[in-house]
Amino acid sequence: METKNIMIVGVGGQGTLLASKLLGRLLLSRGYDVKVSEVHGMSQRGGSVVTYVRWGDRVYSPIIDKGQADCILSFEILEAARYTEYLKPGGRIIVNSQQINPMPVVAGVAEYPENLEEKLKKLGGNVDALDALALAEEAGSSKAVNLVLMGRLARYFDFTQEEWQAAINQSVPPKFLELNKKAFQLGWNT
Amino acid sequence: MKTLMLGNEAVARGLYEAGCCFVSSYPGTPSTEITECAAKYEELYAEWAPNEKVALEAALGASLAGKRSFCGMKHVGLNVAADPLFTISYSGVNAGLVIGVADDAGMHSSQNEQDSRHYARAAKIPMLEPSDSAEALKFAKLAYELSERFDTAVLIKMCTRVSHSQSVVETGERVLPEQRKYEKNPTKYIMMPANAKKRHPEVEKRTLALRDWAETAEINRVDSGQNSDCGIVTSSTCYQYVKEAFGDTYPVLKLGMIWPMPEQKIRDFAASVKKLVVVEELDGFIETHCRNLGLLVSGKDLFSNIGELSQNLVKEKLGGKVQTGASLEEDIPARPPVMCAGCPHRSIFYVLKKLKLTVLGDIGCYTLGAVAPLGAIDTTVCMGASVSGLHGFVKAGDEENAGKTVAVIGDSTFIHSGVTGLINIAYNESNATVIILDNSITGMTGHQQNPTTGYNLKGDPCTKIDLENLCHAVGIGRVRVVDPYDMETCQTVIKEELAAKEPSVIISRRPCALLKYVKHPGPICVDSEKCKGCKACMSIGCPAISMVEGKAKIDTTLCVGCGVCGQLCKFGALDSENIPEWR
């Protein structure tokens, strides 16, 4: 099997690492060779963060290069726009339509581009946009954005909801289980 | 059992399986998780030391006492530990001693891009270089065998992509080697000139013996390829890029031990291919070795010695074609890291900027005080350089310098190497003002305990170094403590201490806003009728504040209610029902 590639991008602090951790575990349980590459340290402080998940018969490089991503899962829409060069022709972008202003925009020295969703669609990929923040709030906490997006990502895999749920149960504290379950469901169904 | 592990976690697993009993390290991205993961094994004693030099010397002590030991650090940490490193090379070890060092090509979280492989050659210490997690585990175990067999410390060199990538490992059982006894051996362990002169030839002999070992070691292996027009020598994560780019097309000599390198094996490989190419990140280390062997070789003429490589880059430079995706024709604003909402460092930098001071900075989250709109830091070099540099800056400058210059340094960094600079300030009497940003944790590397927090690496309560008493004890008379959220008092105290005619320390104390035990009052509300859109609140660079249609808007998912923005608002538009008392 040819190596498959998913890039998970977002803003440091949004919980992108949990998504890659869960996905990595599930793929390993199917017997694939898996590599997951993370970013730690300074950029985690509100910077642009990227995680790579790769799986197949034999995976060499831990990173995804330009033109290689089958899918970009973006926790924020500007971050999806930043990494389109990494998408394979015809690849899929799953994107949280939430706008988080980077400091140059906050400070007024740069502008946040307008109509990004339309522009992403014009590039020719499959764009699946959703308001994950609203859905997370509906589930009970704005912090559950990562579970909403994981729920949406899960639609494109052939793992059952039960398999996903089992992986989530292993990774999140019990007191947040109900919230996370609901957030995952909302992402999956909406 | 097959499982996914970070490269760092796999090194820790290797330590565990090899029967390592003692770990002493200082945190630093991308090395930190080796020690954090090691600490999770109950059988392993693991600690954070005040700095890398102390950590390595402690690990040597444990080795001499007869236990397998480990010391981990980032690349710049090895500079701090270089003093013991070069002489441990002479004394050798008793039980196995392994040193983990993680480079950061691409400078994801570092102040320079040094190539630590040079240390192996310079200190004449063997260095293993894993290319994924499975090798990280295997090489950690092998390192102990080599350490004891060749009587040397062994370096394991990681890099960001190996340290912070998860890949599949198969774990084994812990095997505890027989405890070695400490036996007095002055000619080996007392490195004074007469003894060291006798040890140096032993070091050179050892390197030759290790080179012989490298000739036949299975970790230096050839992957055969169909097309011998080109043969590639590589190691570490670059091996993965080469295999990703070319699969089994070209033969590959993969070096698992980067120092000392084999000679005959490389010559034989070179003779079997038409063209020899070295693919390596940063400096041309393997390439230089090949040239020294008189081989015609290509390397840094193709690949930059700056930044990271990747599979596309390797493919392109060696004549392959790559496809890239479509990019948006749009200016995408950068998203640099910023201080978190509620960060206790933010307000101090606002005050320093307002007072138009020269600020000598240091290494930690607070280095972000250099970024716009705060832009309050003048220099950042290395751990401790703010305090030591301030002394020189004040001594060499005029009287005015002293009244206009401060050093800022975090609690962990101060203990690491700021306190020695402070001793210099007291001893040599410079009129310096040092601000310790005490956020009660080692922040940037992800919340590690340190000697000022009162907890150890395992999370148990322990002796807490009292910063005020420490500063007094080294001879600083004026020591003040402020709450950084209270900007007015901070400003007054900083002015007073700058005006004082003797050295002083200001401890700005408030725990990191991300610590779980820190309770926050909850988000600030904007009274949009009172808000005049003057943007005064924007000058602190808080990621939770933005301007929407001419009015301040608070992102309630980020805002913790520190109240600093409210202190800047002349119109009382930024408030909450739970107004904190420092307002």
C-alpha cells in the first residue's frame, strides 16, 4: 500500500496533539507501519503548529513534504491556507472555520485574508468546512474543538465509532468523557 | 509488544531495559521527554539537576559507584557539560555511562543550530545516531554495552525529527546487570597532569579499537540498491528522507555510529559506486571524514548546511522530480509564538518598555518579550547571559547605564547559571538591577520542576530553594518581591531599585498561567459603550484581545481575567464581576 498522509495543523494550545495520538494508535492496531511527527517547545505558545500522521506498509520519513498530504485537518482556517502547498492534487481539506487572529493581525501590521473558505474551494481540493467552535460549545465546552474535528475526520476512515470511542477513552480523563463523546458525535453527524 | 513511541520515549525505554538505575538531566527542547519518560519507571532514579554540567557529573558519580547511568540535554546544554565531558573521556567509567544530546536543526525551539557531532570527535567519545524510535531503543541498550566494553562514556545523538516523531518499537524486558563495585584507582580517576598524561594514549588507543569495531558493526550497514551510478552515505533522519525519496534505487551506507567512523567500510562502499554522495543535515561532518580518506565526494555542494532537509529536497538535489500542491495567491500573515493570555511575564515587559530601559534577556518563555508589540528585550544569548552580561554592561558603561539597564531571567534559568553571574555582581560590586521572573516552574520546555518549586521530577515534595535568601546570601542587600499583575507597584519598585546606588534583585513572582493549580477569575467583559477604541489595551500583545469594528473584543476561550488590560484602560471599559484584588 502506498503511504497515506494526514497533516494536522492549527494554533499552539488547540489540542492538535491528541488527534494525532489517537489516529496513530488506531492505525497501528490495524497493523500498519505508522509515523507521527509532532512539534514541541516554543511554537506551542500560540504559534502555528503542524503534526504529521503517515501510515502504510513501510513508512520512512517522519514528515510530510509539499504535494504529499492526502488530507489536511485544520483547526483554524488561516492555518489551512498556510499549508495548501502540502496538499496532493485532489486532496481533502477538513477545516474549522474559526478565525484566530495571529499577533501581526492583532497588532495591526498585517491583515487577516477574507473569504478564505471560498478561496480554498477554488484551489480545486475537496473542502469540508465546519464551525467546530460552535459545535464544541454545544457539546459543553469551547475546549472540545479537537474532539469535534476528530469526529469529522473519523467520517473519512473505515474505523467504527466504537473503535474511535475506545481510543478516546484511553486518552482523555474520565471526568471529560461525556463531554468529549458528545463533541465527537457532533463532529461526526453535523 | 509493538507500540508507538516518541524517539525520546524509546531512548527512555532503552535505558530501562538496559538496567540503567540513575538519570540526571536538565530539560531542553527537543530532549526533555527522555528524562520525563525515564522518571515514569519506578525502578529508575531520575532527577532534574540545576544544569547540564551538574547533571553529567552526577551521572559520572553514579557510574563510578557502580550503577548504569544516563544524562540528557539539548545541544546547547552539551556546551555547559563540555567541561566534564572532555575529561570523562580520559577517566573512562565504571558502570556504563550514556549521554543523550538532542540537536535542533531548523531551530524550532533554540537559539542556535550547532552540530553536536563535532563534540564526539573533539572529546574523542563515541556517538551513536538513531534514525527512528526502534533504533533509539536499540542504540540506548547498545550504548551501555559499548560504554562498559570500551571504558568510555557514549553519546546518543538525537535530533528534533527523531526525538519528536512516534514510530513503532518492540519492547523487551529489563535486565539488570550485576552491580559493579567501586574500587580506588587513582591513576584512572584522578585527572591531574601526571595521571592524565598516561590516560591520553589510552584514549587514542580506544578510538582505534572503536574504529575497528565500527568496520564490522551491524549498525553501520549497506542497503543494496539497483543502480550503482550513485551511492549515498547517510545517518539519522536523513536516512529516512533518502529511503523515502529513492527506495531501493541507490545503494545506501547507513551509519549508526557517527564517531569514530569506519574507514575500510566507507572505502569499499565508495569503490562499489560511480559517484559518492553524503546526505546529512547541518555541517559536512561525514563528508569531511570521506575527504580525509581521499575520496571524491559530493555533499554540501548540493545540500545546505543551514536548516533541515526533507524527502523532496533530497530527491530534487539528486535529480528526481517532485510535485507540490497549489498555493493560495494571498499574503498569509505569519503566526509567531506569543506569550499566553494571562502570562505573568507580559506586564513586566510592558513596564520595562514604558520606562525605556535597556533589557538584557535570557532563555525561556520570556524571550517572547522581544516580540512586537512588547519589543522590550535588547539581547538574548544563552542561559545566564543576562545577569553576567549586565555586570559588564554596567561596569563598562557610564553612570547612566546603571540607571537604565536591567537583566531579566526566569527562576529555572537563574538557578541554572544566573546565580554565578549574580555572585560576580555582588563580589565585583556593579550597580546592577536583576529581575528574576519567578513563575514557579520551568515553562518553555513544558512545566518541569526545578530547585525553586519545592517538588522534584517524580512529583514528590522536596527542599525548596528560597530565592530571596539565596540572593541575600551571595551578598545582595536589596531584594524586593513584586506581583507582576500589579503594574503600578512594579513600576515604582523598578524605578527605586534603578535609582539605588547598590546592586539589587527584584523577584517578580506569580505562577505560570497554564499551571493546573492556578485559579483564574474568568474572562474580562468589554463595556462597549465605555470603549472608545483607543487601542491602549492592544499594546500588551495579549492574544485574547482584538479590535472588532472599532471596539475591543475579548476572546473568552483564551482570557483568564488577569486584569492587566484593564489597568491600561482609561475609560474603565475592561472589567469583570470578579475584579482581582491587584486591580
